[in-house]
Amino acid sequence: MCLAIPSKVVCIDTENNMVTLDTLGVTREASLDLMSEEVNVGDYVLLHIGYVMGKIDEEQAKLSLETYAEILKAIEEEDAELRDANGDV
């Protein structure tokens, strides 16, 4: 299964065809080489293995990001429970 993560465009480097993205609070760079449509600062895009794969509307991006946040929280809680059960600090 492949996942594309919704990310917000915060900066565009037209010279190198790259963007800086905010993905769940983490800033990263990605290539626009696979994009056929225009991308602007503030747009939400789908990030997959370092490439912007497409645009996504803001509402759908936010719903997806909320789901990712819920998954991450559940994983962290499970990890904490396992540490407690094993006596890890």
C-alpha cells in the first residue's frame, strides 16, 4: 500500500522545480517534476516519496490530516501502554 500525505505548500523554488512543504508540522522539500498543473503557495498537495503527485482541496486535506493525527496518537498511546506493561521508563 502506498500513502500520499497531504501537505501545504509554503515556498516554491521555480529555478529547481522544488517546493517546501509543511506536513503535520514538519517542513520538507519535494520535487514538482511529476506535476502537470500549477502549484501555488498555500495550496495543499499530495506528497509521496519526495514528489508532489497532485493537488487536493483544503477541506479534504484537513480531513485526511485529522485522520493521520488520530492514527499517530493511537500509536503513541499503544507504545506508552507497552512501555508501562514492560516496566520501561
